[in-house]
Amino acid sequence: MKKMKPFLTFFLFFSVLLRHFFFVQCMREAKASGDIIIGGLFPIHEGVGRKSVNDPWTCNRLSVGRLAQSLVLVHAVEEINKNRVLGNITLGYHIVDSCGDVTTALKNTQSFMKANKISIAVTRQLNLENIPQISYGATSGLLSDKTRFPSFMRTVPEDDHQAKAIVKILKDHNWTWVGVVTTDGEYGRYALERLRYHATKDNICFAYTAILPEFFANERLEESINSTIKSIVEHRNVKVIISFAKVNHMMYVFNGVLEDPRGREKVWLASDNWSQSTNALNTKTWNLSYVGTVFGITLKSGNTFKFVQFLHSLRNETHKNNPFLEEFLKDDKEKGIGELINMTYPYSVFSIELAVTAIAQAVKDLCIRQKCNISTLQPKEFRKALRNATFTMDGKTYEFDDNGDVNSGYDVILWKETSPSVIDMNNFVGHYDIEKSELKFSRKQDLYNLTQVIISKCSNSCQPGQIKKSADGQPSCCYQCESCPTNYFSNITDSTECYQCDSNFSYSKAGASRCKDKEVQYFKYGDVYHIVLLVFTGLGALLTLVVGIIFVANWRTPVVRSSVGPVSILLLTSLFFTFGSVVLFGGEPNPLQCQARHVLFGLSFTLSVSCILVRSFKIVLAMEFNPDTKHILKKLYKPYLIIPACMAGQVIICTLWLIYEPPKEEWKAIEMNRLHYCHEKSKLAFGLLLGYIGFLALICLVVAFKGRKLPECYNEAKFITFSMLIYFIAWIIFGPVYVKLSDKNMFLPAVEMVVILISAYGILFCQFFTKCYIILFKREANTEKAFRKEIRNYSEKDRGGIKNFAFSMDSLSKKEPSDSLSDQKSSVHPTMSMLSSHSLSNPKSNLLCPCGWPLIETNQAYDGPIAVTPHPSHPRPNHLLIGPRRAPSRRHGRERKQKESTRRVVFQGNDESAILTGDERLVP
């Protein structure tokens, strides 16, 4: 490495000329001495030219803005030296002019107008000696490649971030159909490629892309500009145009576009190439109202106050060390300073000052904290320190990232017309944060009031509840709108897909913008049907209690005794709990309720049927005339053992059900509702529960049906038959309804409630209401005297029965002893004398047995207790022998054993015959 003097040259932007491609005359430079020299390479002139072929090349077209930028470097260096930031170490500068030309830049300068070819060429030269380079304006993404450009750094972001910021603006305003104008250079191509990449991800489409030649000397420039103008004015639905063109390109484009009314009042998104350039629009011909709205993306801006003060101080100074400034101010210093102030761009102030601050921090890290030897300091060593430096400006800390970039972000400006010919291009309205990828507007509402009426889309927006469907061969931004199907929704405008509702909790109709919560359904207490059923339930329970009270209050009356009082009370108790179980079928289900309702119903109703079964068995005993069979049945007839035995079967079924697969509360989604219901889980257990009750009820029905034609004075068989028929009809109807509505309708519990109520009311009415009617309103019939009279009346009839539904001889109290045998006969067997007299006085009556003998035989040759036995020759139920104990048969002379004590006579009957059978305590 070549040794240097007590200063090391660092090139801010592009410097160092190693080869001469051609000679540019009048190379001038601005210098200031220092321990460390910062080389400033600025395009103070915008081009080179010569008057003739033999004349030398010279720089022309002085740029006031670029001159102002070179002065920012001067001011920043002087501020650091004045504030002794580096102690005894001073900074100097060496500014040269690139003249905006690549060849000239390689000789003595480098340009800043996004001419990245210049940056790349010069950077490669600087890499040969590891000289670090910091750019305040080169934004090409290629320069982030540290393998190819290890010495390059910059205080501005690369163009990929600018493309992201532009897409954020488009997306924020929902502009999806845009035009793009760019240049055919490295900057233009790279910006277009990155913009297309990010726009595609956000479904933003390019209606057209106009590419202009990079250089104005190109013969196709005019043709390209005219083609661009044509694309802009003919795409009338494209209201937004993005431009990466240069300032002079935009001047020609605006002049052509604004002449056609179709090209006016559009939205322009300006890149940092021309967003703050006053030359882009000829304000003498056109004002901003013709253009429309201009958004600008610019590099982060700094505070220009101190620099403007520095420019004012130039009035009193000579500028021999700065020939560029001296030439500019020589004619009119006040006017020149005013122009410099007007052409001061805040972004350049920030970027240049930040670069100088970074260099100063690196010097401090190397030479103050570590005591370096400036005379031997190597560029590679300084480059490393610069890459690792952390520096602060305006209260914020910055550092170079792995690519050598400082991602300071972008400012968003909005052109504002302050007068017909003056446009404020420093009207900052937002900022784009690179690290957060976040766009923020400072006056968002004011901005939206201006831009919300602007629509730039290929197709009209699809409303919430619709999705976009692109046609084949068309860009994704050109689409048709289709409604979301049932149970799907879209809640944003221009949605690309419909989202499915959670079918368990929500639903939606076709074309819905949101899912609605499904209404929870169950058989609510407030439902009118539920209220009606609860009223009937309460009424049934109340009537059951009233009947119970009536029976207890009349416990020793014939009607209650004939009904077997204890069994009747047990039956009423079971009916009360059956009515109580109905309540558990309504309301919102819970685990305890689901398990208890069928179990309580099953056990209580099984008890009811068991009690009726006991009473049905008594009818069998009353009808049975075979002594052997009767003897066996009497032994088996144990009411208070039969009932628990019947209950045991149901208890086993319910217990196994609750242990292995108990009912549970469940949810079921049904269209627009959520059904909350109790699920039996085990259909088998539920079927066994009902089937067991049905089996017992069937036995009751068969037995009672056989006795349906017995005398009505003693006959409960008809009422048992009616109650069981009501039960079977109700539950047979319930079966198909249950299968159809099972787990699908909140009214299924109501159906079960109705069936249970019908079954319970059927038993209550048939078994008790006739008895209560006699007890309450026919008291004269609820006596032993009336009871005997009814039986005597029946015995006089050969067919039919007495219209008394509640009597049996068992309802009579035991007869007191009598002195006379006739009294005993008439009291114990009040029908004997009547039957015998009827038979004797009417020997030709119809009371004849098919065998030829009278229907009823009497033997009056014997005195003593009377016995009634079947006829010994053929024990038919309608052919009886009446006589004293051990009475011989007139026909065969055989004796039949009778009981020692006098037995009570019980009459039962049907429509064909009268039956007399003896038993001590048989009660229906």
C-alpha cells in the first residue's frame, strides 16, 4: 500500500480517477486542509459538451441544487471542526465535479442523479485500494452486494424499499389498476422489477408499462414519449400513474398529457428522482389543478435551519478555495444565495450530514479511543471501523447494516399549490418506516378527503359477501364478483376467498359478510307449549294429591276397601312422581337432568303398571274355577312381593344404563341453530326401559281384557283395559315421531311430555275418577246396604250388569252373628233365596244348562251353611251347584269337600252369564 501524507483521503460519493478516457478541460476543485480529507464528488454541472469536434470537452449546465449539496458537505465538516468533536484532529474536504458523465467521472468526478453506472464504475476503482465510499444518493440494489463492492456504503436505502413504500400507498388507497412510466436504465429497470414483485403479492396490476430511453440524445426519445402519452390518455380507467422517470422526461410527458383533457386530474406517484424537482412541471403553462394529485417519495429529510444560516453567512466571505461557488456568486451574491436556499433539498442535507457524522464517529473510535497514528492509518482498517460505527444525529441512533446501508426510511410528500405558479414540494404528509414496513400519514383524514373519490380499478370492487373470480387470460385485477355460498362469508372488500363459518357455532346465508351466531335452541320454559304442558303437569299432580286425600279421608268405605286402599295409595304415589318426571324434560339440559328424567319416569311408571298388574291378577283369581289352579294362583298372589319384583327389572335396566352409557347433554348444529339436547346415547337401554313397561302393560291388558264382560258392579277390568289401551296408543304414536325428530328438533322433549301426560292421565281417570265421583256425589251408594242391593238387583238379571262401576262384596264389612238360619242365609248369601225361588217358580225359564239341567241347582233337603261349587259333572262357569256343605250331587251322588267356615260370596259377571265364586279376600 502506498504511503500517504499526514492525511488520508476518503471519498464521499464517487471519486478517484485512474484512467483517462478523454480529456475534460477546466477541471476545478474545492479544497480545505485537514488531518483527514473527505473527498466529495458532486455533479455540479449536469453534462459535458464541446463547440466543435476539435474543441475540448467542457462541463456545462450548472446545477444550483447540486452546488447546494456540495456546500452541505462543507458546512458539516466546518461544524465538526468548530465543535471540536474530534479533539485536535481536524477534517478537510476535496470536492470535484463529475459533470454528470460516466467518462468524466472516471477521470475526475462522479455523478449523482441516479446514474448508478457511474457509482459502480468508480466504486470498482476505489476497491482496488480498499478506500471506503459513502453515497448520499446511489440507491441501486446491485451496490448492496458486498462481494462485488466491499468498500461501498450509503446513508440512503436501496430502491427495493422505495418500491415497497409505493405499493403501501397504493394498497392503502385501494388503487389496484395502475400505469408505470420508467427509464431504460439500470435504475429504471431495477425499480420496475422490484415494484412488479411487491405489487403482484398485493394483487396490484399494471395496465401498461411505458419505458423511456435513459438518455435524451436517443433518437427514439420523442417516439417513446408520444407512445407514453397515448397510453396515459387512452386508459381512462387508470387514474394512478407511477413514474421512475427523470426530471426532464417528466417535463415532456406532462406537456403532452395535459394537452388532452383525458390525461388531466390523475394521481401521480413520483419516485425520489423527481418528487421535489421544480423543473418537472412547467408552472407557467400548467398549474397543479390540471395535473391532479402528486404524491412524492423522497429520502428522509433533515433539519435545514443551520445550513440556511450557513448560506446566509456566505455574503461576507470570499470563496477562493471554492471556484464553483465563487463563479456562481460573482454576478449577484444576494440572488445567488437566494437560489441556493430555494434549491436546498432537506433529504440531501440529512444524508450528507449523516455521512460526515459517520466518518467522524469512525475517526473517534479509531484515533481517540484507541490512539491511532493517522500517518500510518490504512484505508482497510478505517473501512472496518466505519462499518462497525454507531452514530447519532438529531437524537436518533444509526448504523450500517450487513449490506452497508443505513435504512433511514422515506418521507411522503404531497404537492401543494401555494399560488398559481408556485408549488410547495416540501409538504410532508407521511413517513415509511423500513424496519417495521409501516406507512404512517400525519394528516390522514385530510389526505383521504382528497383521494377517496379517486378510483383506479379494472373492475368494480366486490362487496363483503362476494369474492373475486378472474376471467381466463385476464390480469388478477380484472375479475367478476360472485356471492359466497351458504355458511361461507367474506368480510372485506375485494376478497379473494370465502371463509367457512364454524358450523358448530355460527352460520351464514349466501352472500353474507359475516357469520351469525347460531341461536341456542332447547325446549325453553318460556315457550307457550311448554307453559301449557307444565300447567297440565301441575294439574295432574294436584289431582293426584286430591284423589289421595279423598281416599285417605274415606279409608273404611266400601269403595276404597274394594280398591285395595294401600295399593291404590302406592299407585297414586307413583303417578305423582310420573307427573314430576315431566318437569325434567323441559328447560336447558344439564348432565344431572339428562340422566334423571328417563330414569325417574321409568321407575315411577313401572310402579304404576305394577300396581295395576296386581289388580289384574285378582281378576284372574276371580275367574278361575279350577280348584287346583285356583289354589296355586292364591299362593302366588302376593301383591307386596309382585310389585318389588316388577320394579327390580326396571331398576336393573336403569342401573346398567347409567353405569355403562348414561345419557348426556350434547350440541347439534342444525342449519341456523344450535340444538342443546339430552342424548340417550344407548338406544338399546332406552328401548329396554320402554319395552319393559310395555311388557308389563301388555300383561295387564290381556288379563283385564279377558274379564271385560264380568258384571259391572264388580268389574275394574274395563278401566284397566281402557288405561292400558290409552298407554299403548300414545306410545305407539310416539315411536315414529321419536325416530323422525330424534336429535333434530327441540320439540322432541315436548312429544315425550305429552305421551307421559296422556299415559298418566289415562290411569288417573280410569282408575280413580269414577270412584271419587261415587265417594263425593253418590254417598248413598257408598254403603253396605246399597252395595248388597246392587248385587241383588244384578242377581235377578239374566244378562247385563248393574250400572255401578265400583262395587264388590268384598267392600262389605263382616256380618254380625244371627240367631236364625234364614237370617244367616239371607245375610251371608243374599242371592241364594232369590235364585232358588226364581228357579223353582219358573222351571221352564231360560236358566237352563246345555246339559238339560237348570242353570242353578239347589238342594233344600239340608239345613246349615250354604256352599257354592261348580257342577261336578262338567265344571262350566255358568253351571253351579248351590247347597249346604258336603251336598251330594243329584246326578252322580258324589261329595265335594268344602271349607269348614262359611265363605263370603263374590259376584262377577259378563253379558252371557252370572258367576258365583267363593273367596275370603279377593278384591279387584
